Amino acid sequence: MLHPVSSFIWILFFSLSLNACSGSLEYRHKPSNVHYTLPGKDFSAYIKKTKKLIEKATKGELEPKWVEARLPFEYKSDKAKCDVSTPYKKGVLLIHGLTDSPYIMRDMAEELNKDCYWVRSILLPGHGTVPGDLLNIKYSEWISATDAGIASFKNIVDELYVVGFSTGASLTLHHILRKNNPKNIKGLILISPGIKENTSLGFVAGWIGTLGEFLPRAAWLDLLPDRDKVKYESFPANAGAQFHYLTKEMRELAEANPPIEIPVFMALSSADATVDPLIAKDFFCSHTQNPKNHMIWYTGEAKTAKENPVCSGGTIKTKNIADKTLGILNYSHLALPVSPTNAYYGKGGEYKNCLAYTNHEKDLQACQQVIDASSTVKYGEKTDKNDGHPVRRITFNPEFNNMMKEVFDFIQSLEQ
């Protein structure tokens, strides 16, 4: 019998060999070599420069509306509606996740802006162009962009909130821990926070990325069609490695420092297949501490005692979201920040996430059918727990409006 480590090495070698001999590398799987710019106080100039680099990287093959969708954005407070002063009262910085673009944050941004927040969302380096731009990226570049985004609000707003989705939440927490509870940030809103990847083999991504220098196809954990117009589907090993290094360092900072005192709102799905939801819940309970802290724990399973632990970090509210009438089993990692009315990712939206069936035409066609109470296909996260059902990965949050109400309740509680 092979030693477990030897078995793992053989499995890794076999997997890489298959990867190296399959799939097709196109221009988008190579670095575009564009130079990403960092956000500054002149945010409109930052947006314009970013637009040019996306157009250059995509070689004119991306329709203008999708270039616009990938851009950083800024929504200023409506002077006719809001009590606008200098500095502005309230600001929000939104930070997207790995392989995403700022588009994923637009629904939350629009709701916050309606309530008179000056909103900005940044584009992390390596994103918004072609997947190949993640081949050589370093997480330190994402940290620099996060720091610059937060600094862009200096002397512009009295109160700053940071909204982070997935890797954006990792970067937010990394900033807070490095800066030791900075006084310029009023509260944190963390959606599907990336505390740790949902695998015990995250460290392997770095090794695979290195092998990619010799076997270009081996640098990719997934080579997919990239039909999604606002994020990457293809996934290079280096992207996973940089997420692993970032979150490992963030957790080490958390262990070395007292609990985060800045108020935290957190929302996550118990079925999350991308990040580990239980580790995220433990982080909330062990490394944050404020009586205003609030978590929403979405689950498609029956409530158990383990889902309502004694938590010193704050309040945990469990929401059972399985809905037979809508054909929903549970929520995916990427669903939470998106409204069901979103034109691209929403219930009636253009994009259907059936990537799990890319090489299985029959299942792919089934996944793309209309989903309701009577359909065989269900919405959910693509996990082992959902075996027995063809599952379309849900890309919107049916509870979005209720979640935003709780976000506003959280913010209001900080202003009392």
C-alpha cells in the first residue's frame, strides 16, 4: 500500500498530465501585460484609465456594454434628495471577489446609494481583463489596491463603511488587522467572507502554478469557455495560491492580535463550496467582538444545535432558505450579493451557471431549463450534498431585499 503522501503525489502527477494534454489555450489564457492603475481621490480618472486597459487587454473583442460592466464605479449622493455637505456624511467602498469584477457589487451599491451613501467600487489587479492576468499576480497587489481604495475617501466622508465579498472580505479584514482597528472605518459588511478555502489542499495550488512555467496548460485548474461576460470562468492555479497565501496571513494576524472591535455584519451560506463557512463562522465568534455584530447564516438544512452556537463575537441569525416553490435547495457562494432582479445574474437573467456540466451535453441542456417547483433541475450550490439533483449554481439571492434591510438596520444601530 502506498503511503498517503506518495498516493497524493501520484494523483497530483496524473491530474497534471491529463490537464497538460487537454483543453485549449487561447490569447485570454496568457497575460495581457497591461499595467493596472490604483484608485485615488480623482476616481473618475481612475475609471477612465481602467477602461482603456480593459479595452487593450481584450483586444476589442468585448462589447462596450460589457467593458462598462467590468469597470470600477462611483455613485455620488443625490444633491436634490440628500443633505449633502462637505465632507459628505457617509461613504462606502465595495471590494469584489476572486475572478469577479465590480459588477458583482452593483446591486448592493445601488441600494446603499439610494440611502445617500457616496459609493465607490474598485477593480482588483489581475481582474476585469483576461484570465491570463491572474497567472503572475501577487496578493500584495490586491492589498495595495484595497489600501488605495480606502485612502481615496480621506477627507471626503465623515463615516466610511467597507463592503467585501469573498476575497474582498479577506482583504478588508487583512487591512483592519494590519492597521489595528483604524478609526476611519465605521463598520464592516462581509458577504461570503473568504477566511479559508473550502479544501484542505489549498497549499497545493502554489506548486501547480510553478509547474505551469514548464507545462503551460498545467498552470490552469480550470480551462472553461469564459462565456460569463463580467467575470472569469477559467481559473489559474496561481489565483488559488494567492488567495491561500492572503487568507493564511490574515488568519495569522488575527491570532496575533486582539479581536476586531470595529462592528461587523456578516452573511454566508452553510452550503458554500468555495470558502469554508464553518471556519468563517468561527472567525466571527472568536476574532471579532462588538455587541452590534450580526451574522446571517443561510441554510437549506434543518436547524441543528451546532448552527446556533454560543458566540462571543455577536448575534447569529439562522435563516432556512430551502424553497420548493422556487426549486431552491440552498445558496451558493456567489449568490448573496446579487438581487433576483439583476438583469444578468438574476432569476430571469441572461447568464446561467452550469459550469459543472460543461463537458456533459445532456446534463448541460437539462441545467439550462426553466426551474420551478416541478422541475428536475434545482437551484443550489454544486456540492456532494446535492447529489441526486441536476443543480444550476444559483447566482442570485432570493432574500436580497431582506438582507439589505438587515444591513441598514446594522448601520442604523451604529449611529444610535
